[in-house]
Amino acid sequence: MNYSFQTVLSNFNDVPLTPIPQQDSCDLLMTGMVKAKAVKNGISTEKEIGKIENNIRMKFKLFALSEDVIKQRYLVVWPDNYNLKGKIKVIENGKFVEHDLSVPLYEELAKKHTNPNGADLDKRMEIYRSISEQKIQNLYESECLERPDHIIHVTSSGYIQPNPVDVFISRKKWYDIHVTNYYNKACNAAISAIESAHALVRSSMLGDCEKPKKRIDIVHSEIFSIHMKISDDDPVNIGLISAFSDSFIKYSIRPYNEAFRNEIPALKILYFKHLLIPDSLSLAVLTVSSPAFNYIIEPVKYFKKIRENVKVFVKEFFKEIGLDFKTIKDNLIFLIQPSSIQIIMQIGKELGLSDEQLSLSKDNLYENGYLTSSAIPFMCKKIIDSSDIHPGQKIFCLGFASGVTISGMLLEKM
């Protein structure tokens, strides 16, 4: 077989963040929401605030992702001085309690009992910029530094120019490295970004317009915690703020021959396919708004559209490469975009998958919360690192994004 134009995924590296127990995060969010609703509606009596608290606790019980589904999450805006052992009071002796919590989004609410909507978008983007610049620096410091030829930056949570990757390459004096931005490509952006990097490497190998690229890095910087809206007790919002998790990860796309020659652990890229589901554009929409980005989703219709289309999509995917899905499915490892336990289980049922085939997706959600665009890369890293998964094993990645778009990617462990 001629591997001259094949590419691989390699060198996965993430920044370790402090895990926050799911129940602790939900407890603080509930308390913040109670105070935000009270301040927003001009309520300051213990009796009325007690009613608000009972209502919000019931909504969290019904709509938030519990610690049975998510053990912990990563929230970079989590207050360093939060007392995990004591319950934070909203009101005492007829007055709001002032809290000195280091939450930059809601300082005025905590200390002055004002501004229940939190910091404006400029402030939130400044938080994104400062944290992301440091974390991206950390991503490159923690490995034996190899200069990439190109960087693709993926984020749906922070839009700012120059962006954190631009700042990093300027500090490194890598002035001739071009940065491509994947803004607002939503949860399965990784598959599209990998496909673009794959195409860039392959086209550069032709040598007609540029020198061959030996390495393209993809860098994800997702901080959805800066977009939490604690004054909104809509069930969908409660589901989102109890699920999203922050993440920073980078990985590389290289020519197959180079990875093979240098014995670099990698996943060979085999095939891509995408499908925009008809009549689905309004079911999941992410918009830039202030004070926080606005994510509109109709969960029941969204999941129904995916369930109705996923089996045909997957069958067509394998048919295009001359394979019968039914024949080979039991030998595949599946990485399903783990936005919720319900969608993982529904897809598993539609495709006839075993519990073992769903385990990586469920474990990723449980251990990390919903990592959005970083979820599939985190699972790919786990596959490369696992000694129980042997070379030759094929991996099928399945992602979903606003639109609704279904994306598939087939990989093989080297």
C-alpha cells in the first residue's frame, strides 16, 4: 500500500485542571441562582427567598446532570476560596449576606447584591484571553517542543483577535507560522478541524505551492464556564450549566511515513463524512450576545433528529468505503460525542452497540463533564495511551453540532 499521502493524529497533550465535584458545582450554582433571582425581582424577605430556593432546587433535581452521570467537571472560574464544608447563606437577619468569593463573573452580586446578570461580554472575553494565553503556553511547555508548520485554533467560547494562539507564537518568535481559526463550529469541531489539517498536509506534499508540512497542530481552548447565566432558571439553561466543562488540549496531524519512521504513537486517518440534517437549522443555535453567549436548543427535537438520521448516516459512511456496517460493527471502537447520557444510549440502541462499545463515551462524560469540541480528542488520547487497545484496531468517531450536522471519522491505531 502507498502511504505517501496518508496522515495520522499524534502527540495529544492536555493541561491538567482541578476537578470540581459535580454536587459541589451544582450546590454553588443553585445558591447563586437563588440570589440572582431574588435581586433581579427585588425580593429580600426570607419567606419569599425560601420559595425561590425550593423552586430552583426542584428544577436542578429534574433538569441538572446529577453526580450519577457526571462525577466532576473543570471550571476555571471556580472560586479558590469556596468553603466546601459550609453552606453559603443568601440572607440572614433580613439582609443579603455579603460573600467574598473570588468569582470574577459575579463579584457585584456576591458583594454588593447588584447586577444579577453578571459581568458583560467584554469582561468575560478578557477572562477567556488571560486564562487561555497561560494554558496554551502550558500545552507547549509540557512536551519536548517541536515547532509546528501551521496551527488550527478551535473554540466556540472565546472570540478575540489577536487570539491566544497568536499571542503564543508571537512570544515564541514563530512569525512565519500561520494560524487558522475554527470559531463557532460547535461541539464536533474536532472532526472538521482534523479534516482541514489532513487536507493541508496532503496538499502541501504535492509541492506545487508551498513547502511540505511535517506537522500541523490543532489547539482547543474551551471555557464555557465564563458563559454561565445564573439568573436564568430555564430548564435548558440549568441542563447546560450543569454539564459544560472547560478544556485545553492540543494534538498534531503528521504524514504517516514520518510517524511510522520515528515510531510515534498515532491514529491513522482513514475517512470523513458529514451530513446536514434537513429542517434542523433552528434546533441548536449558538449566538454571540451579552452578557454571555446564548445557546438555544430544543433538546427533544434535537435528539429526535439525530436518532432518526444516525443509522442511515453510519451505514452510508461505511458503504462509501466498501464495507458493510452490520458485518464489521462488533469489531469497532466507538467514540460518540458525549453531550448527554441520553444521546449516547439512544445512538447505541439505534446502531445495536454493546455496553462495552459505549463505555469510552460514558466514561468521558462521567470523568470530565461535557468537554464540547475537546471530547473526541480526549477520547483519542485515551486510546493511544491504552496498552489494552492494540495496533490495527479501528475507531469510529461520531459527532454532532449546531445545525444539526452529523460528522463521522474513521481512524486506525498504529
